[in-house]
Amino acid sequence: MIERLAPDILTLDIEMPDMDGLETLRHLRRLHPRLPVIMFSTLTERAAAATLEAISLGARDYVTKPGNVGSASAAFETVRSQLLPKIKALVPSAAPTPAPAPTARPAPVGAWRERSYPHGILAIGSSTCGPDALATIVRELPADLPVPVVIVQHMPPIFTRLLAQRLDKVSKLTVVEGRPDMRLEPGLVVVAPGDFHLLVVEERGVRWVATNQEARQSGCRPSVDVFFRSAASVFGARVLACVLTGMGQDGLRGCERLRAGGAEIVVQDEPTSVVWGMPGAIATAGLADRIVPLPAIAADLTEAVRRAREWAPPNSPLGAGATS
């Protein structure tokens, strides 16, 4: 049927008779490597693990099946609210023609700004196809990275814990799912837990993780905006932020706060992004210091940390966990 109908996009269930979603996806990737695929998954550990495996095999995104939502109409609406935006993001022809974008400052070509302070934290936000992008970056970060890393990936509970475990297996650093009162230290990568906002708080010079379930922002919880604003409040100019592939504009408001405080911002470029919504909004607003292809981002971030430490005068504040 795929050969006959030539669909623009395909949905696959993890659980299917005879040939399950993963096996089907493996065949599809050999025969139709560019066909976008969205997986359907339940909120169980087994299904979440299979969905992350599907993303690593080339699925573009996923939708979680509704649990106890009451009526059939409520279940349909839950699916519709998740699925339609993803179809429109992955198949541009499915979306209505957008209105002309407002005039914005031009995106920068890319430059290194000399800094007065070394970085204290590496803050990363991502969404659609973020897990693969994160694996590409985390795999290449050095074992002696002198700052903690915090990742906000749009994912539900269970998924974020399994994502942290998968990233930990490929990283030279330690990757864990965040929990309240976890101390941020160099060499530690913290993934925001699903359905919780993650914030950075400071007490007597020590930086900790905090979480809450306040209202969603940009339709998201965890939200990149919430995390970036908290990082700006605690670290100010010492934030090195990176925004990866993802639909929507989560992270834009947070980057406005970061830029006002003098932070450094890197975004993934359009050709290597599956959806250039989040990074594109920041680049279009002129907030990005550099727009970098995915294969070069890890080296760019590592170099940014190194340069900032070399530029900083000997008596400057060093940021969380850094050593003089």
C-alpha cells in the first residue's frame, strides 16, 4: 500500500500483530528512508523503551495513547491535539500557509564574544527528534567538562528516565534524570523529569535542582522557557545555552532573558534540524551567537567553555563547581 499510495507520512503502533512497529520501521527505513514516521505508544516502560528505539531507527516523533480519559470523544481529542501539530510540522504541505513573519533582527553569521566570566552551566533544550540530536552531542562532550549540563527534552514520565539511561550509556559523563535537591556538579548531566518543570536554585553558593508542576508553558511541561529563566536568575552571564531541533517556540522567551543577562546562545542550523521551529525562532529573533550544524555542536560547546575560561581574568567568579 505504501508503494501504491505514496503517503506523505505514516503512523505506526508499537504493538501490532505479525510484524510489530519496530520490525516494520526497520523494513521501511531500507525501502523508504525519507518517509516521516510517527509512532504510537502507551505510557509503559516497555513501550517507552521501544519508542526510544524507534526514534533511534529513524522515526521522527511519537504520540502517547490516552489513558483513562473518560469518553471516546475525549480520547479522540487527546490524540488529535498531539498528532495534528506533529503532522503539520513534519509535512509542511499539511499546514496552512503562514502569515508573513514580522520583521526581526537578522540572525548572526556566528561569532565568538570575548567574555568576562567563565561559564557555570551548559543548558540544552530540545523537542522533535531531540533524543537523537542529544545522543550526538552528549557522546562527544569530554569527560573533563568543567560545568554541569542540564537538558530539557519534551517528553512524558518514564520516557525521560529511559532517555537518561540511554544517554548515560554513550556518554563519558554521568547522565541521570533530575530529582529535587540534586546538586549540580561538573561531570553531571541532568535530564528534566517528564511532566515536571525543572529549575535551578541557589542556596549559600550551592546550585541545586528543583521541580514543580505549575502550569504548562508553550504547551509544555517540562518547559525550556521555565528552565532557561531560572538559569538566567542563578547564573546570569555564565550560562551557555543550546537549543536543538523541535517544533514550536519553547525556549524563545527564556533566551530573551538569557540574552539580556549576557549569556551565550547556540542553536542548531536548519538543514540538520528535523523541525526548525524552536532554534529557528531564536535565530530569527537575532538572539543566537552562533547557528551550528548538529555534527559540530559538541565541539562548538566544548570550545566555548574553554575560551570563556581562558578569557576570564584570574579573580573573576568561576560559576558552579568550577575550579581555579
